[in-house]
Amino acid sequence: MQKSSTRNALFTTIFVIIVALAPLSALGADFKREVVYQIITDRFFDGSTANNNPSQSSGLYDATKTNWRAYWGGDLAGIQQKMSYLAGMGVTAIWISPPVDNLNANIPDGGGNPTASYHGYQGRDFKRVEEHSGNASNTWTEFDNLVSAAHAAGIKVIVDFAPNHTTQDNAGEFGAFYDNGTLVGNYTSDTNGYFHHNGNISNWDDRYQVQYYTLFNLADLNQEHATVDAYMKASAQLFQQHGVDGFRIDAIKHITWGWQYSLANSIYTYGDSFLFGEWYQSGTSDPLYRDSYKYSNKSGISMLDFPLNTAVRNVFGSNANFSEIDTVLTAEAANFTWDEDLVTFVDNHDMTRFLSLNNNNNRLHQALAFILTSRGIPCIYYGTEQYLHNDTSGGGDPYNRPMMNAFSTSTTAYTLTNRLSTLRRNNTAIPYGSHQQRWMNNDVYVYERKFFGNVVLVAINKSGSTQYNITGLNTSLPAGAYSDHLTGLIGGSSINVTAGTGGNNPVAAFNLPANTVAVWQFTESGGAPQTGSIGPVAAQPGVKVTIGGKNFGATRGTGSVKFGTTTATVNSWSATKIVVTVPAVTNGVYNVTVTNSGGQVSNGIQFTALTAKLIPVTFTVFNASPTQTGDYIFLTGNTVELANWATTWDGAVGPMLTPNYPNWFLNVSVPAGQTIQFKFIKIAANGAVTWEAGANHSYTVPASGVGFVNANWQY
Ligand code: NOJ
Ligand code: NOJ
Ligand code: CA
């Protein structure tokens, strides 16, 4: 008794010291090994009643939890109190709803009931913390405590960041926004031009409208204005100073795309981070799908994988054939340079929860196991592990945001997540590996993840009644017997593999019962260094970059890292992670390689060396005509940021936008302080390229702030 309470006291003391000393600094750019958990702070756990009805926004709290559009009491302290619950589930990163100070005003609904910005998407001061989440003085105390506690538990913190807009533009506070308490501007008397005033988006496929019109009456910020640009970059940096490890960027399709490249660069220049955004689209045939992967490949901002989400919901929710998932994975692998960084999910706060779609826990387990083992970074919506759902009106927003109902650590979904999170950390095939379909019919999907000699083979039978005999299956697993990594949790059993040729080792025929998920794995030891991740994927000389992989050697010794043939300064080195500084190389695309102390050289991993930090510049070209339907004007120029004179649709910068035809404009992030050469080109629908005549245009990019450059198309 005595002994154990002493030990507890000692443990508590040590824990407190660790928490107190935990540095407010980010933990790493390689998110491929993480399991993310999405939390709506207000709906998770009420850790402090003191902040439930703060005076500056009183009346927005509903203690009865019957008004679904009011605050219900969940807060940052509540998340902190549930940290061991999250860690026990295998969660290694939390994404929390926007923590910034939100709309204070009450905008009653048609029935006179209060509505509130309990979800966090109506920011009014991006440099303070919301009083319902933290404290009545809007200070950072509770936020800092949460970050420290998360880091002490080995959990990273991602904040939802929504720089597209402030508050509602036609009611309440009319878009007014503040810089740490000082009013900057508002939508209704916008003499400085901080906002776009173009009305609501009606055509969701029009590149100009989606970026420059208004999203659901939310006051649409003009990020090309120097004040707004600086404000948002400073806000993001403030979150970095408070220790966040990553950002989920809201509504990226609706924020000037080119500007976001400089936002990402500003974040990476300050410090290590992982960025992913919400580019809403239903699938790979979406009219702006091509723009989505071009944006991601060039900016290094990853995305929530909406196309795969649609397929996952169709296959597991609505019993579509597995080929639908397989087709999306194949397409995205061809289009996204960094498809392993795509963030995968079964449901989120903007769609019906899976169990409202199909109230079948077997299917939920299958979908969960799928995102935890397939390519991409899995993100689990809070409450999934407790089978949380409310089916009112079909279960859409706001009924997909119930209060967390239970914190059981013994549900099948909780245990499943824990086991597959462990596997993701221990076997590099899951975070870094290729994906290969090995056996498929309408009900069964057997796929293999492989990274060098590390292999994970997964078999899912989603039929609720039919057992299948799996014959003719080949795998890269070496010959041997394999037991189910899930130890039968979802019905799996063992397989036997015999030696074959060409990476095709036969698996002895076996039965896969209805509602089964089985996972078999092999972890290779020894060998040359293997690189699976680099982040950020683009940055200028001097920025720190994290390389993730295997076999680097526990200590550096004579090991080195090269960008092409140039050796980089190493900041830290471990067997699985190296941090280097981008060396002073000419801008362009490089293969980065790791050489270990024994002289063995890794595979190359692609990195783009920028010329300098990025500045958003708005380019306008007048009278670029004639063009026919399907023809677009693009920009191309003499640095990697300007596509190094590329003339293809995917390569050149653009397409430009033409709200005032025949004039075209585009906001592009270009290297600060550099004199750049560029031209405008026309790319016809059939790919034919027409260059404007004359000499190259030349422009010196400002060293900071924003820029504007106008030119006439040269005939
Ligand atoms: C997408 C968010 O996920 C959604 O919940 C929000 O309402 C809109 N963006 C506007 O911020
Ligand atoms: C080739 C084009 O024909 C020309 O117009 C352009 O200026 C150069 N590329 C850039 O060096
Ligand atoms: Ca509270």
C-alpha cells in the first residue's frame, strides 16, 4: 500500500515535471506513421464548467444539449483530461476544430432559437483562443496545457485553420475581425478592400467563382491584400509558437490557390509542420480534380482524400463492388506525387456518420481496418470507436456532431485501432509502401502493401453471409506460416506461403469467412537505408527538412545526406528519421539520398528546391485574345516556381482566370527578391501551345509582403 502510493506520488511528480518541461515545439513533419483523431472540441468532453457561458458571448450555451446549434460545453481542458484514453486507442495525432476566438453574437434561427459558432468556423480573432474552449480572457493557457499534455503522451496536435473567411457577412458581427483584440476591419464598411464582395458561389466548378466568390455568406477574405496576407501568416506562426505540429486547412478550394503556396512556405520556413487541406470533391471525375492534384503536387499541401472517402462509403456503406476503391487508388497513385500523405477517412463532421448511413458494426470495422492499412494517413472521426451516431433527419449536420457518449476502452473498434496503429508504427509497408491489389471480387478485397522487403497483406470479406475460398492468391510475403496480426479480432486466421518466383509466392488456399478482416505481415531486418518520406516536399535553401525511413543507422558516424550531388548539413540523425537543412543548390527538382555509416546508399526521394521564400504576386495580362472555348492562358518562366518554362497543362502555372475577358489574371507565389523572367502562353484544348511574341517579361519580386504585375500580351 505504502509503497504503491509512494510510487504513484513519485510517478505523478515525474509526470508533472515532464509536462512542465515538454517543449512548446513541433514534433515532426513525417505524418505517414500517424493515426489521426478528429475532434469537435465543443462535443468531446466538458473539462471545465467555468467556461460554459462566458460573459462576452453569454446565452450561446445549452446545458440541456437539445439545441444542436448551441455550445454544449466541451473544451480544451476536456480533451486534455482524455489524453490517456486517446493514447490507449493508438491515436498519435489529434485534429481539433478551429480554436480561434469565434463569433460572439447570437444569430437566432427561424424559430428564435440561438445559434452559435460552436464548430469554430467563424473566426473573429485569429490570434486569440475562443472563450468557450479556453477561458473568459481568451488567453492561450488551456491551449498550451493541452499541447504539453498531448506531447507528453506522444500525441501530435493539428489545428483546423480557416483563413478563407471570418464571420457571417450579413448578420451578427458582419465579418468584423480583430488582431489580438484590435479591430482590423469588417465586411460592411470595407474601405481597405480586406474582403471580396462578389456574392455567393453558385457555380462550384468555376475556378474564378470558387476562389473569389463567397462561401455560404461567410465574409470572404482577400488574401492578396498585404494586411490580410500578413495577418493570416502571423496567426499560423503564432500556433507554431504554441507548439502545434500541423494544420488542417479549411476550404482550400475556396482560398486563392497560388496564395496558399506562400502560406505553406511561410509555415515551413518558420518550422517543421504537416499541412493537409479540405478540397471537397466527390471523385476523380470531378471537373476540378486535375486542379486539386496540381495544387497539392506543387504546394506540398496534402489533402483529405475525398475521392477515396466516396468509394469507401459506397463500398462498405452501400455495398458497391470493391473495384470502386481499387480504381480510385490506382488513379490517385498516378496523379498525386505524394499519395501516401493523403488523409483518408470514413466520415467527418460534414457528412452523415457511417453508422447513420448503414447501422452495421461489422461494416464499420471493415471500413476502419481498411483506412488503417491502406495507403494514406488515417483519420478517425471522434466517437467512431464508441459507435456514436444520431440518425435524426438522416444524421447529417448537425446530427453528425453528438456529444461523445462513452469512453470505453474495450470496444472492438477501439482495440482494432490500437492494434493497427501499432502495426503502422512498426512495419514501414503501411506508411511508405506501394499498394497492390492481389485478389478481388465484389465482396472480397485482398491487397498488399510493400516497402522494400517489408510486407503487409490484408484480406477483407464484406459479405455478411458468404464465405469465400481464396485460391490462386500470390504475395510478396516470404515463404512461411503467418498468423493474423489481429489475432482473430475480426475473424481472421493463419495462412501458409510457399516460395514462388518474381515476387509471387503462392498462398495455400484458405477460407475467408463472412465479415472478416485478416492482416498478415513481415518485417525485414538489416539492409541498406530506405527513404519513405520527406517533408516539406519543397523549400528554399536554409529550411529544415525531415526524412523518414529505415536503416539509417542509430548514429550518424560517417553517414551523409545529399541533394543531387550536394551534401546537406545534418541537424539530427536516428535510425528512422533525419533532419537536414536544404543546401544552397540551384532551384529545381532533386533526388535526395541517405548514405549510412557503412557507405550504403538509399533510394532517392523527390524534393523541390525553391529559389527563395515565396511571395504572393498577382499577375495580369491584358488583351490575351483570341482564345476559343477550352483554351486557357498560362504563365511560364525561368525558375522552378514558374515551372522552368514548362508548357504543359500540368506543368505550366495556371490556368489563369478571366472574369474580365480578354484580360486574365492569377495569383502566383514567386521567389522573394528575385528578378524573374516570364511569358504568357496559350494552351489550347488539344494541348497546342502558342507563345506570346517579343522578349521575356521581367519583374523583381518584393522582398516581403505582396506584389502586383501587369503586362500586355505581346503580338
Ligand atoms: C468546411 C468545414 O469542414 C465545414 O464544417 C465548414 O462549415 C466550412 N468549411 C466553412 O468553414
Ligand atoms: C521559348 C519561347 O519561344 C520564347 O518566346 C521564350 O521567351 C523562351 N522560350 C524563354 O527562354
Ligand atoms: Ca466547458
